[in-house]
Amino acid sequence: MYLLFLNLVAVVVEGLGLAMMLPIFEFLQSNGDLQTLTEKGVHWKYILEVAGALGVPVSLESLLAFTLIMIITRQAILYARQVTVSAARMALQKSLQDEVFRRYLHTSLEFQKSHSTGTVVNDIVGEIGKATRAIVDLLTIIGILVVGAVYVTAMLVISWQMTLSALCVFGVIVFSVQGLMRRSREIGQQIVDINQSITHFLVQRLSSTRLIRLSRTEQAEIDRFCSYTTVNADRAVSLQRSKAIIDIVPEPILAITAAATIIFGEALFGLTITTLSVFLVIALRLLPTVKQAQSVRQNILANHGSIEVAVNSLTSLKAKEESASGNRTFGSLDREIRFESVSFSYGSDEDKRVLDHLDLTIPAGKLVAIVGPSGAGKSTLIDMLPRLRIPDSGVIRFDGVDISEFNLHSLRNGIAYAQQSPEIFDGTIADHIRYGRSDMPDADVLKAAKLAGLGDFLDGLPEGLNTYVGEKGGSLSGGQKQRLEIARAILGGVPILILDEPTSQLDALSERDFCTLMTRLARETNMTIIMVAHRISTIQITDEIIVMLNGKVVDTGVHSELIDKNGWYRTAFGSPPALHAADGGVESAETAAQTV
């Protein structure tokens, strides 16, 4: 509304400024004879009345002063409008960027895994900015059309015949660049596509520089990136070329029109030199408006692809948003976790189920290991506890309550998860351990770090917990990253702790310390600890071992019981040398003890 108000005020001031052009020319032509001017035109009667009411004499100086005031006022309004438009554009851009990021973080895990991170980054950083410029340009067009209408109205008052002729000329200008307008839209869409490819490429390659170097493919990657940027530069130049042509086309056409007006205006339409002069001034003032309208229209068409990307991002993310259903608060686990005939498959192919009518009970307060070959469904099973994945059928219950009845935030606040490959953000050691629990005091952070086996490491650091570890923990070893991830997971004493291959990057001594830690946590707390594990030394300390094959639980028990049965567990762990791999085996106790 404020922007519309500014446009209307600018139009009024613009109209007054233009209206003063004719009286000034007439005043000069009559040598200031007010009596003659009053008889010549009714507008002079109003000018004299306004001047008398203000106590200002009608003179060339006062007429010029009034016109100058209108010009200055108009420029001040244009400044205010430009600032308002910029502020509105940035507010809209910020709002859209925030909303896309928020919605992305709340989409399902399946959606996130099936969509390129680079595309999402490009949408947020690049396309939304261009889309907001195009949207604001749509509002700008309204103001331009209103100003143009004022000019045309003034021209109609002077001579409707000349005005119709001028409008025909403007129509020729608009029609002559239609092909370039369509071309601008096509090029704009091509730029959107290539920008998405560039961002996707960069996100992947910048996170894989080690692989690139060891594979000796630096030059190949450089060449591929250069091919993307070459295409992008060519498209950008083509777009600017179209813009330049659109900008220069009106000039010669209007110059010819102005010459025709001077030559034929008086002869054909009986216009005086004064009237012709005013008409030309208004027509020339209309020229920048026409050019601006053409330029803005081209920008809108060139960024049409970005608008589509922004709209599609918002709608698709909204459609795939996780359900936060449930109003119950999850605070503790007192009895058990129960899977009741749970099935899950990726996509719509039910014949390739990852979990197939799985039934399982995990007692509360126990230390449990889940083992099995690759593809058995171990990771999918633990992903279902915090509702990262939703079963196709069946129910998961905590103490008899369907987990869908819990508030999603409350549920995940009660579950800690340590990944096999830690994701460490740019920051300090304390920042990572405290991630997700920013209110935890330093004393608790330090305690968690020591429990995870980071005590000696921290003692050797001058900054201790405040040591900067760099992006992805670049200054840490694999084992240190793993212990840091474990420290984050155990901070806060949540009811359920999930560990995915927690000892995969620990040396033998650190693994022994970890096993001691897990045993103590299980004994001294009510925490339910669930580990996906492959090392026999880690598995042996658990209260229960769950064996999975082909999406089902095929056996449960402790190590001594399972090793006596003629099943997968005995094959994997009972006869060394067993392979420490996710595709069917785990290293023997002797091999595990030697692993670094």
C-alpha cells in the first residue's frame, strides 16, 4: 500500500510539473500579458486564483520556481520509492529463503536423499534472489503504467490525433522486440538449468577433493567445470545482447516520430509552435518510461524460470514435509520398544522390502547390539525409532504407545544418535558436543568428552574444549571424530541412545575404553542403548544381540547362546578368520583386538 501511495503521489507531482510546461511557454510568448493569457485559456484563471490565495505574484520566476519545486519533490518521491522497493525486495527474498530452508529441514528423509543438495543450495542462494527481483518488477510495472497513463492523458489534452499517432509508434516499438522477449525467457531458463548444474557439481567436488587428488583427475574436473562456466557466460552475454537491443530500438523510432511531429503537426493538425513544443517535451518524457517498461518486462521474462523454481521448491517441500502429528510428550522409556509386523520398502516396489513384517522387542534399560550382513535392514530399523522413516505397515510402540502419537520434537529430543561417519560443523569441540543441547554447561560437556575417551586429547590442547576443529573436523583424526560424536550423543542422558558402528574408527585401546563406558552407562543409568555393531569385542558386552537377515529378525540372545547355534551369527563370528565387513561378516575377536 505504501508503495502504491508513493506511485500515486509521484504521478500527481509529475502531472503538475508537466502541466506547468504549457503556461511557461505561453507566458514567454505573450511577454507576461496576464490579461491576454486569461482570455486565451481557462487554465490561467485557475493559476491566478491559486497564486492569489498563496499571495504569490504570477511571474516567470514564480512559474519556474513552482516547476522546480515539483521536479525536486518528484525526485525525492522517486528516491523514497526506490528505497522502499529495495527494502521490499530484500524482505521478500529473506522470507522466501528462510521458508525454503525451514521446509527443507522438515521434509522426509526419503525426499532429502532423492534430491540434489546442490540444487537446493542453488535455489536458496541464487534462484530465489532472481525470482524476488522479478516479482518486485511486476509491482514496478504497475507504477510505470500509471506514470505512462499520466503522460498519455496530457498528450490527449493537447491533441488526440497526435497522441493516437504516437501510440501507434509505441505499438511498433513493443511489437518489434517481441521475438527478443521470447528469446530472453528461453535464455533465462537455460541459465537456471546451468546454474543448478554448476552448484550441484561444486557441492559434490568440493567435498571430495581427497578422492580427486588420489585419482589424479584434477584436470578432468577443471575442464568439466570450465565447460559449465563457458556455457553460463555465453548465455549471460546472449541475454545482455537482447537487453541492449531492446534498450536502443525505441531511440531512432522516436527520433523519426519527433521529426514527423515538427513537420506535420502544424500543417495536418493545426498545432501552434508552443503546443507542438509542449507535446514533444511530454513525448520525450514518455520515452524513458517506455524504455523502462520494456527493460522491466524483459527482466521478468528472463527470470521467469527462477520464479517457477521458487514456486516449485515451496510447493514440493510443503508436500513432503514430515508429519509432526501427536500431542503426547516423550520423556522416558520404562518397559520396552516393540516392533509389531513392521514392513518398509524404498519406492513402490513391495517385492523389495527392506523390512518384512518384522517383529521385535527391545527391553528398556538394556545394552543391545544389532548385527547382520549388508542389506539386512539394520540402519532402516534404527532410523524408524526417531521417525526418520515411516513404516509402510505395522506399528512401533514405546511402552505400548504408538510413536506416531508423540510430538515429533519431543520424540527426537529423547533420542540421541551417533553416526558411523560423524558430521562435524565448522566450530569448536564444545560447539559440536553441545550441538542440539546449547543450554548444557561446560562441566557437563567436559564430562561427556571424558566419558567418550577425549580426556587425554583435551589435556594436550591449549584451548581445551574451545579448540577450533575446522570444517568437517579437518584437524581431527578418524578416531577423534568418532569419540567426539559419541560425546555429543551421550550428553544430556537421554532415554534412548543409538550408536551406528561406534567403534569402527577406534584403535584397540580406545575400543576397550568405549566398551567400559557402555557397560557403565548401561549399569548406572536407565538409558536404552542400541548399537549397530560388527566387532565381536563390542558385541560381547551387550545384554542382548539381535541378528537380522533379509529384513527380518532371525535370532536373539547373548553371544554364548548364538555362537552355539548353527546360524548366520556362528558363521560370521565363530570360525576365524571372519571378515570385518558390512556384506556378511565381522572380524574375529583376535583380529578385532589388533585393529587400529
